[in-house]
Amino acid sequence: MLKIFSTALRRPASFANAFRSIETTCRRGLFVMTAETPNENSLKFLPGVDVMGQNGTKEFSSYKEAQQSPLAKELFKVDGVRSVYFGPDFISVNKDESFAWGDMKIFIFSAITDFYASGEPVVKEVQQTSDTTILPEDDETVALIKEIIETRVRPGVQDDGGDIEYKGFVDGVVLVKLKGSCKGCSKSSITLKGGIERLLQHYVPEVIEVMAVEDEDLNKINLEAFEKTERKIQEQKELDPVP
């Protein structure tokens, strides 16, 4: 196994400048590079070939969720792996803080190189829809928010080994879900408020705040929004005279 260690200066990503340590491993003709991320418990692995390519992104939070991905299943067999995220050309692996990367990387490298040698698909069924696809029912504000997230925010976040998913726009609040290396990162709140929120507020005056949510939070917000609408309808009925 040949390992080459070097230091590279990369362009600012997620509104922060940083030196990144890059390690390259050559095995079976596949060059797998690792790059540090702002999250010390997350590493970005770059196999030098497409991971998801143009087919969106995919995140797995458990071995059970990874059943549709042969690669993710193998990565979850490595002790300490907590979640796996597939970007266009990279793999982000989040670990339990009690494990050391030095003990894990050789097994992760092996899982990645063995997988690509197998010729299997990364994901058996790839979801084609995108969270930032502008739908016919989207108004101008939502369409602009989606465009900014896709073209200005997402590239920088993915450069750090993570991703951001648009979840909705409720009462001036942009709801997003942080994924990959951004998930659980101590610096994500700084990026969210100091970078993403300011950027969206600059281009979209209707934006009051940007809030990171998980799926369970979103379900609660949707329920509250539904109940609010129901109350408005009921209040309007009470005000309207009975014919």
C-alpha cells in the first residue's frame, strides 16, 4: 500500500478558510483521497470516480437504512461508523467520537476499493427528484430560495463533505436539513447563521431566519402549520354571516 501525505490549500468553503490535510491511498488502481472537514468526527473520502454523479445525493444513518446500497452496508461494518453520506464524487463518513480515525481508515479504504472492484451500483435504486427542483406551485420567493441554495450554498457545503437540503418556507423561516459532515458539526451553526442566513436575507427580503431541522421537527412544524390554517378557516366561518 502506497501512502502519500501532503498539505493543500483549498478555496474558502462554507464561508471559512482552512488548510486541509489530504491523504492519498493507492490500491487496486484506485486512488482514494481523504480530506478533513470542519467536523473532526467526519472525514471526506474521494475515490477519484463518480459516487452519485448526477443522481443527487444519499445519506444513511444506520445499517438498516443502508440495505439498498452495497457500499454503505460495507462501510457500516467498520466499527465506529455512525452515518454515511454519498455526494456527487465523494463519500463522507461520520464516526463515533470514542473511535480514532487511525484505527478506522484502513478498513474504510478497503471497503471502498473492494466495492469499486466489484462493479456493483452504489445505490440500487436512485431517487431522481431534487429538493431544489422548482415546482409549478412554488411562488417567486420559494423559487428564488431554491435557486440560491442550489447554485450558491450547496457547492460550498458539499466541498466540506456535507450537504444542505431544502425542507420548506414557513412564516419567513427557511427550513433546511444539514447532512453529511455538516450533521452534528460544532461549526454548522456559525455557517448557518453567519453565512447562509445572511446570503438568503440579502437576495430574498422575505427571509427572516434560516433554521436547521430534523425530520421529526419538520413533522411537528407541518402539524402546527396545518392547525394554524384550520383555526383561520374556523375563525373566518364564525365571522361570515349565515345565509
